[in-house]
Amino acid sequence: MYSFEFEKPSTIADAVAALAAEDAQALGGGQTLIPTLKQRLASPSALVSLSGISEMQGVCVEDDGSVSVGGATTHATVASEAANTYPALAALAGQIGDPAVRNRGTIGGSVANNDPAACYPAGVLGSGATIRTNTREIAADDFFEGMFSTALDDGEIITSVRFPVPQAASYQKFLQPASRFALVGVFLARFADGVRVAVTGASEDGVFRWSEAEQALNTSFSPDALMGLHVNPMNMIADLHGSKDYRAHLVSVMTKRAVAACS
Amino acid sequence: MPKDSGIGASSKRREDVRFLTGAGNYTDDINVHGQAYVFFLRSDIAHGRLKSVDTSAAEGMPGVVKVFTGKDFEGVGGMPCGWEVTDKHGAPMQEPPHPILAQGKVRHVGDPIAAVVADSLEQARDAAEAIDVDIEELTAVIDMKAAAQDGSTLVHDDLKNNICYDWQLGETDDAKVDEVFANAAHVTTLDLVNNRLVANPMEPRVAVGEYKRGTDEYTLYTTSQNPHVIRLLMCAFVLGLPEHKVRVVAPDVGGGFGTKIFHYAEEAFCTFAAKACNRPVKWTSSRTEAFMSDAHGRDHVSKIELALDAENNFVGLRTNTYANLGAYLSTFSSSVPTWLHGTLMAGNYKTPVIQVNVKAMFTNTVPVDAYRGAGRPEATFQLERVVDKAARELGVDPIALRRQNFVTQFPYDTPVALTYDTGDYNGTMDKLEAAADLAGFAARRAQSEANGKLRGLGINCYIEACGIAPSNIVGMLGARAGLYDAATVRVNATGSISVMVGAHSHGQGHETAFPQVVADMIGIDESMVEIVHGDTSKIPFGMGTYGSRSLAVCGSAMVKATEKVIEKAKRIAAHLLEASEADIELKDGQFSVAGTDKSVAWGDVTLTAYVPHNYPLEVEPGLEETAFYDPANFTFPAGAYACEVEVDPETGQVSVEKFTAADDFGNIINPMIVDGQVHGGIGQGIGQALLENCAYDENGQLLSASYMDYAMPRADDVPFYGVDHSSQTPCTHNPLGVKGCGEAGAIGSPPAVVNAVLDALNSGGKAVDHIDMPVSPSRVWAAMNG
């Protein structure tokens, strides 16, 4: 990797200040950024680690019953600390990568990176979560703007993610055999006011909501309600591990399984 | 009762203590005072003409010692190929040069263009980025069949085409083969691909070159399976150095799987550069470099045809294979699709007429060479897939069809050049049927179906030829090396023993198993025997470890040297006991006079050998013997495997639920180590069958250049294995009666897995004939919905 300055502030304000430097880059758990640096594919002037900011750590339940996860909270922490309050989210976190990844990688890093095959974007979008930053709150529906693209401004830090807790939810992940990212992952959440279905791994546009499935499930919450429903293969990813048609098919299968798991 | 020491005991692997406690000494652990680091600038273009390589900016960068390009190696030899194959018309193979750094053209992504030696690796990388390379991109030659057409772009401009050789084995009369097929009651045909693999040993390759100006001596530390072979090739063919001035050390090596047999450009470079820079030079491969510079494996495209008579006897077999050699000839690449592949096409069957045709192709891809099994998995996969397809087409039991055609009389001369010395294929199949509980399969299938899964049973037989030999025969077949091995047994004065062996241990457990043999022969504790390997300055000239040869070949040399030691020790004992040498018996470390209670201990004899006060004058002092051993034939391990899979009909996901191996390895020295070898081999075979796929796009870009896209098998991809090694027909021509077990699992398992998947799909009403490996979920789903 190229040389860079390293800073590890202990407050959000100090982190924001450090990120104001030209070509400074925020560092979450580094599970994407560090390999990128090692391949010399990025050359930030400074890395600003967010892992020393205590107010961005941990999982808590807010007054309205929603679960709030600090932006620098590792997947392993979510897997254990959200297990009782939001089991489907904890299960999602527990399926990311391997133990080493889960003990370094953070929710803020994953959501800000918006890898089209990452698990968290499906959990955030499927839950209708709110992304809180140092400057504002962004609804999940407005946050993910396509592959590796989000509504975040330069230097903006995800301080926490607030998840409303659904009546039932399930994350169904079909593994890409090499990376074990999601070849297709479906996060389904059933709220009193409706069902949300978010799909990761499948689309060239990154995580998306499958609205036809949501409507069908709002009418009848059963796997059979999805009979005959398919996402359009046109925008699906095609690569070594699966064709567009295969991914489109898996979206249906994984969604049905999520419904079955919630029924 | 299992033995607790010596031959046949599952002695715990003594080397594991240092490996598991972080006390191993790998090449990357070796740092020589004053060393510099080299970074290779590698081509990101698959095929192109080098217009210019401007290093001027790089040379002035901080820390740079020297920048090398292909020009610095003009007049230096290229990387040699160790086996000259003769084509079916009697002409030698086309053998293009393979320079250390690219000259004139780049021929694959990863081909090294320049090398920067600097004080630190980061400085070397910085400087490499300042090298200005102008490449005129040419059409990449990727598809083998297209590459074979007249008018194809040439990988090597000086060759007449991209075909290294067009080779044939077995029946030479095409008309006779045609007649067999024309008269057959049934012909089964199958087109298939044996997928390209990357070996991916846990330890990437490393080389450290050192030059001592005062004595004009070189040392190369390298991740090699065969240090003497590297020294010979590098000295005699590449750099033109006197062998006695060059020491090659391969210390602990973290897995080889074939890919560390070969002499690589980076080794020659570090040795050369150490003198040119007058500093030690170190190279450590990154994982990315490993994907684009370690020799790959397999990559065959084949058509196989099996002819059967009305009674389902195999009457003819014909194969046509395109074998990818990549851009250059790696050290033993030419032998893999020919003498290690065509010769195995008879398998376990007495097919009377066999014709094997192989076109070996140059393409703009990483060179392909031996990978665990090397040619034998490719042969087994074709044969066992076509036999399974024939059974399905004929509606007969796949085990019965195999049994009916087994070779049962030994020795057996195959139509493809081998003589199987011994075996018991029906007996081994009996062991498999019991160990795999095949009788219970129907109930397991019903249980799977109740869970919404399709369950399939795949059967496979294999034979392999290990310990390739003898040297005079392989020499006639084109080998440019001998294939003997050597051992020196050095008995120390106090009775402990150092055994210097030509074989190299990089996971095989030699350090445990070899002493079991020597200790058993003498009757002393295993802990008194230590193996020394991996250093040309310490060991006799041996050929190293590959092709499941170590115990059968080097172990035999070790036995012969130990026999010489015992013979001499008996003469000394006879003197001490004032008895006739013929009356001396050795048992449990005691020399005794037959029929008396007179005896002398091993340690007293060894001490006498080195403190020869009371000593037979006609006997030389000391107790050290060397033996070289050149086998009379290959050894022929064989086995039968059963794989059970579940297929998720909704997603095409395959899960291996049960895997049972019945192998005949002849006599076994350490059953635990043999079980472990088979486990590892099956793991790699399941990897090939279900997961691993080295893929290029049409422009020669490597699509699977990291673990993000190259799927290695993980622990949860494989089941607990059942292994049965009780079928034992000892090898008839080596002193231990051993065969070789290192590659069997990787040879025997891929067809078993694929056969099982197809059985599962067909049981579910999906008439699927074949799916190419890796049998990934997407491919299974496509086949089911095709």
C-alpha cells in the first residue's frame, strides 16, 4: 500500500474534522478498504479510524422499541447483542464472512460501502431503518443509490442505524461459493402496516425492494402468494457464479423461504 | 491389535508439534543479512508485443538497487522443460524458449516484464510503477480448439502452429479402432471438460538468493518439493553455474500439491540477481501473484467413446483430448497429458483396444503442469464418467458393469503401455460396498426425499501409477531426468540415526513415517531416528517428492541403506561376540548369537564402530551407508469410492452427505497418515468437482484471480469421510510392498461426486447426461431446467 497518515479520534467531532483534510478516508473495520489499499487501488492521504469513538459502539433499544446500532459496531457484537431484541438482524450479522471478518467489520463500513452483494444493505432496507449521520437522518429508502453508491456526502459519518423491529423477519442468504457474500440474499420484514422485501446480491443496481412481492404478501402472507411472481432478469448480475436467470430464480426461492420462516 | 510403534503403527506426526506451535521454519522466515527485495512487474495484457520498456525513471527512485528487464538475460538460458514428448509422426514436440523475463512478447497475464530490486519491497513496488512499458496488444489465444486451427494467431511466432505435439498412445491403426466401434452393440460418447485449477498451497512461493563473493558460492532458499532437481535445472540449463558451488535449500514447505515441483523463473532470478547486485535478494509471492504465476493444473477438453458388446463387455475405448499447456512449457508439463494420462486410460478394466489422442496446446494463459494426480485424474474422470453414462444408457447397475469388466489376472499388460503388477479390484469393491453401507442407500434416499431433497449415489473406481520409473524406460519415453531416489543412513556413535533422504516432506509426514521403518528394521525406538531433507548440502542426490513416490522409491533406498548398515553392524557384533557373522541375529536392538544367550546391544556395536579398539581389522570404521534405488516398475494403487449427495431441487445446491473410500495401497507404514492423505485428497477432489474453477475471459483476463471468485473447499463443504484400507495387495517389486497414497483421493473423488449428482437428478426425473465441473448450483439448476 501507499503511505498515509493514520488518525484514531475519540469523538465524532474530531473525526469529522480529520476527514475534512483533502483525500482523507474514513476507516471502519477495513474489511474492504484494507485489501483495496494493499492492492494499491486507493491512495488516501489519511485514514481516519472510527473504531475509537465510544458513542458509535454497541447495540441499544430506544424508547420507542427500535434497535439502534452504533456505526462502529462490529458484526460479531450485533450477532450477540441484538439476538434477543432483533433476532433476524442478529442472524444476518452472524452470517457475514467468517469470525475474523465479523470481529473487525462494522455496520457503518458495510452500509457506507454498499457492496451489491453485502448482507447489511438488505437488512437495513428490508427493515426500513434510518441511517443517522453526524449531520442528518436518512431513510433507508433514500440512502442506497446503486452499486457502491449512497446518499452520504464526502466526510459524512454514519453514527448509528436505527431499526424498527418488525413482528417477524427473516434473512435468507444463498452463498456465492467463493466469497460467501450473498449470491442472492433476501431480507423480509413483516410490520403491522405491511411487508418489506429487500434483495441483495442480485441486481446490477445494488440492493432493491421487490415491490410486487411486497404487494402480494400484503394481500396474503404465504409462500403461495408468490406463485408466478419473478423479478425481471434483465437487471440481474451475471458472472462466473450465476446467470441473470439463475439469480432472478433465486430471488423467488429465497423470498418464499423467508416467508415460510416468518409464518 | 494395532501396533504402537514401528511399521504399521499410527505414530503421531512429530513434525506437527513445530507446525502447530508456530515453530516451523519456512522460506519466508529466512532473512539474510543485507538482503534486498525484488518486485516483478507483470503483464496485465494476455498477449502483446513489447515495443519498449523504459526503466530510466525507476532506476533513480529511492532505495532502488537495480532494475532488470529481458535484455539483462539475453545469453542466459531460459526455463527448461524436463520431458521431450515425441508426437505420433515421430517428430519432437515444439519447444519454444521461456525467458526469465519477457523478451519480445508477453504471453499471459502475469508474465514478468521487469524486476526491481530495492532496499524494501514497497520501494521496489513504487519504482515498478515508474517503469514505462509500451505493449502492442495482440489477439489473445484462449480457446484450445480455435488455437489448433490453421491461421490462428500464434502464441510463439517462431513455431509453425500452437500445437506443441499431436500425440497418440495405444492402437495406431485407426481402421481397426473404427471397426471395433462399428461392430459394437452399444457405444457411449461423452464430451467433457476437466476444469483448470490453481493449486493454492497455504504457503505462497518464496525465493531468497544469496551469493558469497569470497568463495564464489550461491545459496538459494526456495519453496520446493525437490531441491536437487531445482539445482540441476538451474545450474545446467538456465544460469550455467557449477553445481558444487550452488546449494539449494527447501526448508519447511507449506504444501506443494505439484505446483512446487517446477523450476520457476523467480528462483533463477533471485540467484542471478544476488550476484549481479552483490546482495541477497528475496521474493515473496503475494496471493494475487500466485494465481497468475504458479503453474495451474488440469484444463483438458475431451471426447471419450466407449464401445461395448452385446454382453456389456468393454471392447473399445477412444479418446480425443485437447490439453492446455498455457503460454510456456513448465518443467514437467509435457509429460502430464501424455505419459501420466494416456497410460491410465485402461483404468481397472480389461478393454482390449484403446486409442488415446492428445493435442497439447499453447495458449495465452498461465503455464499448466502437474497438480495432485497429474494426468491420472483427467484419465479417471473421463473413463469413470463414460462408464457411468453407459450403465445408465444400458439400464444396468453401475457396480455390476464395472465388476464385469475388471482386470482380474495379474500381472496384466494394458493396451496403453503399463503392466499392472498386482491388485484385487473385486475385493476392494467388496470392502467399499460394506464400508459405505450401500445396502442402506435406499432408506437414506427415502429420508432425503421426505426432506424435499434429491439423493444420489456415485460410484467410482480408479487406478493410479505411482513412483514413475524405471529411469531407463522413462528416458526412452523422453524424460530428461532419472527417477530413482537416494538415502544415506548415518548411525551416530551413541546409536541414534540421521537419515538423509532425497524425498522432501511438505505435508506428507516423512519425518514420522520414515523413522518408523528404520527403527522397526533395527528394533530401536523411533525417537532415535531423525530424517534430514531439503538441503542439497546435506542429502544425497534425490529426485524429491511428487507422484506419490516418496515411500515407494526413496523409502526403498532407505531400506536398502539400512540393510547395508545392519549387515556391517552384524560383522562388528560377530567380532565382539566372537561368533560367526552368519550366526548373528538382530532383534529388538540386540545382536545375539543364534541358539545362545550371548548378545550385544545396538548401542555397543555403534560405539565400537566409531571407537574401534576391539574391532575387526578388515572392516572399515564408522557406520554410514548410502543407497540409490531405481524401481523396476510403477506401483499401482487402486480403489473404489462411493459418494452420496443431496441436491436441492429448487436451487441446484449440492451437498456431499457421505463419502467412503476403499483403497488398496499395499502395505501401510502409518495408517493415520495414510488416512489423512486420503482425506486431503478427497477434499481437493470435492473442491474440483463442486467449487474450484480457474476461468479466463476471451481476452485472456483471469476472472478468478482471488478467493473472491476462486472457490476453495472449506471444512463445511465436506463430510466426515469413511476410509477403508484393509484391501491390501502388496507391491511386488519394492522391499516394503508399498504403493503410494498421496494422490489417490484427488484422483478417485471427482467422478464419484459428479456421478452422484447425476444419479440424484435422474432419480428426480431429470434426464441429465452430464454437467461439467465445477458442478456449481447455477450449473445444476441450468441442467435441471435446460
